[in-house]
Amino acid sequence: MSEEHFKSVISHAKEYGFVFLSSEIYDGLAAVYDYGQNGVELKKNIREYWWKSMVQLHENIVGVDASIFMAPDVWKASGHVDGFSDPMIDNKDSKKRYRADVLIEDFQEKYRVKNQKEITKAKKRFGEDFDLEQFVATNPNITRNNAKIEAIDERLKEGLESGNLHLVKELIEELEIACPLSGSKNWTDVRQFNLMYSTQMSATDGDNKIYLRPETAQGIFVNYLNVQKTGRMKLPFGIAQTGKAFRNEIVARQFIMRMKEFEQMEMQFFVTPGQEMEWYKHWKSHRMKWHLNLGIDERKYRFHDHIKLAHYANAAVDIEFDFPFGFKEVEGIHSRTDFDLKQHELATGKKLQYFDHEKNESYVPYVVETSIGLDRMFLVLMSNALQTEDLGDGQTRTVLKLPPALSPFQCAILPLVKKDGLPELAKKIMRDLSLDFNCYYEEKDSIGKRYRRQDAIGTPICITVDHDSVNDQAVTIRYRDTMNQMRVSLSELHETIEKEVSMKALLKGLI
């Protein structure tokens, strides 16, 4: 994929009612977006797929919906007030601000791209006899590139973990990293910027500052004991939540990739101390399976272990997707140890422990976290699904090949003409199908133009009601991906659509 493809994704998202710039008639608000009529349906379906896969398919995972506002001491105890920041650097010539660690990681990506080119050439040369593991271990160019990546990792880690940010700047200068816009290497010092948004709870109290939550996890932790006791939950068990989070992103770029207001889907899994790494590996594997179950090419995904661990973690990995602008994080899996619950214990003086009847002792559980950005997953699907196909004779079509179960509409009902009783029959079919599927009704323009519009918003099945339908009680269905058509009786229509677009069929791939 390329930047040109990314521009096409952005243009398509606006043109077809998926994503709009917030407050656009007032010239918009930077890094804040609204979801349009088709985008909100796609977003809802992604959320449903995640929720059903995490809660419905796991008897030991339940959900909560914690409030956005919480006592300010929550964020003091969690470490966010003092330590939730990004290392930023400014280019003096372009006046643009960048995350220093991201600049370095993007530089490292050049070596990974070189490695992939070596692998691609070797695959062509050796064919079926190609041994990827052996090739990576023995190829001198790949070995050399990996050594450079590891050396940079070590130096970046040293600078970030020690807090000596001048070491990070020195690394940027030694690597001769230039501003992507100006090409200049004239950098400021690296500084930390806190990402928390604060506001006032009331206009009358004295010290009444509160925060817009920068993550949803703490809402789970402060409700851990409530859920454990009222649900009679036994370890291991999980608590899932979806909801808005807010971060003062200094560098907000790449459309909805990084926003000031976004939605998370996350699950905190509470385990017996000593078992956290076993469960960490389990959820790492399971979450990648969730992604690949959508039919996306596994080559577009990779794991990326964290160089610098968060203050609460003893292991962390990102699931990255190959966006048009390169591999970027979509989801994180973290082993959070017992940090959060212990911090809230210290801050409140209240025990947040689990009584283990088998061991006859109480202890603070360890936690394994899976956290995925809903907006980023939305962008994954849009980037992966948008295609332009050559139909021959100089004709093309733009089609959004979304997983059918996640498409904004599962089917479109299209009367061939606006007369002869066809609209009436079409609307009756729509009323029947709307009980189970999200249906789109359209009767304007030629049937060909309507097919193209439905292709562009990702509708997997179009149902054409023609003059024969009145007599034979059958319709013509057209499949988005193949453009194949077949005649289906009205009595079999529901079953035919269900087979193609069912969320149930999608979830079966995870069992």
C-alpha cells in the first residue's frame, strides 16, 4: 500500500458517509472526527464482534461500563498525573513537533523494509524449498540490519528508561534523522509533554480539578472488587469494557490513526501471581487469531515487542498492521503485574485482594491486559477493504470488500423500476428482513449505478425486485465480491442472506 492509497481511503470515507471532520462547517477541529451514517454502523459492528468474542464466548469474562469522570486521586495513584507523557522534539525550521521515539522507530523501519526485500527475492529464487528461518539466521545483509536495529533499540531504551532525554536527541543526530517535511536536521532538545486533559467539576468548590480519562483500564480496576464479589468470580477471570478516552496528542496525524478523542475496547484478565506469563502468551495468540479471523492477509500483521516497558508492566507487545503509511500499532497486550490494584490499595487503605480457598490465603491478583483502539481497527478495515477493480473495456469499479458481518448494511433492496407494484413488494421484503438485518432501500437511478454505490459502501448482497418477482415470488441477488447473480425464492431469501452475513459464522472461527 502507499500514501496514494491512504489519500483514497480518506476521500472515500468522507464521500460515502463514513467519517467527517468534526465541526466542519466551522473549519473543523484538529484531530477530532465524526462518524457518518455508514461509519457509525461499521464501528458498531466492529465493537459487537469484539464484545461477543470476548464476553459472550468466554464464561469467565464479564463487562462493565465505568464513567468517564472519576475521583482525581485515581489518576494520581495510577501514575498518570506524574508520568503520562510522550518525549517530543521540535524541528526549528519546519516548526513541526514529533515524537522522538517514533522518529527513531521510523528510521529503524527502513532496515526492516530492506530485510523484507531480501526475503522476497529469496522466495522467488528458491520457491518451495525456501526456508525462512534458516535464511533470516544466515543471510549476512539481514544479520547486519538486525544488528543495527538492536543497537538502536538499546540506546533508545537507555535514554527513555533513565530519563536522560539528551541521549535520545544525540541518537537522532547521530542517525542523521531529518524532518520529514523540511528535510532539516535542526532539532530542539527532547522534552516530556503530559497527555492528560483536566477540567473543573464545579464552579464553586476550591480545589476541584478532575481529568478526562486517558484510558479506560482504571475504571475496571476501581470496580474489580465490586465485580468479583457480586459476580462470585473465581480466578482467572476478566472484565471487559468499551468506551471513550481522551489524550492531548501533541502530534495528531494520519487521519483517525491518532486522535484527541477515541474509543478503546479492552479487557483486564485477573490471574494468580506466577501464572501471568502463561496467560500473556495465551492472549497474545488469541488476539492475533481475532484479527486474522477477519480474512486479512497475515503478512499485513506483525508483533512488535516494547523497547521501553510502561511503569506498570513486566511484558508488553503490540499487534501492528501494515497501513498505507507503514506498520503501526493497533492493539497492545500487557502483563501489568499487580501494580494497579496495589497502588489503589495504598491510596485508599482498602484491600483489593482475592481470597484463594484452595491456598487458604489472600493476595492481590496479577493482570494481563488486551487493549485495542476501535478507531484504529476501523482504519485497518477501511485500508484493507478499499479496492479498485479493472472490469475490462476501460471500466473500473470501486469496492469496499469488508467482512460481510461487519458491513454497514448486510443487504440492499432495489426495485428495478419505480412502478408496476415493484416498490411495494420491495418495501414488504425490506420490512421482513429488517427484523434481522440492517437493510438499505434505494430506487433512484439505473440498477447498474445502484450496484456501484452499494459496492462503494461495502454492502455484500444486493436484492433486485423485478417484474417477474410479482409472479414467481423470487428475486435476483447479486454478490458484491464476485458480482455473480442468482435467482432466489422469497421463502429462501432470509436463509441465503444469513449464510453470507452472519456474525455467528464469523465467531465460529474463534472457537
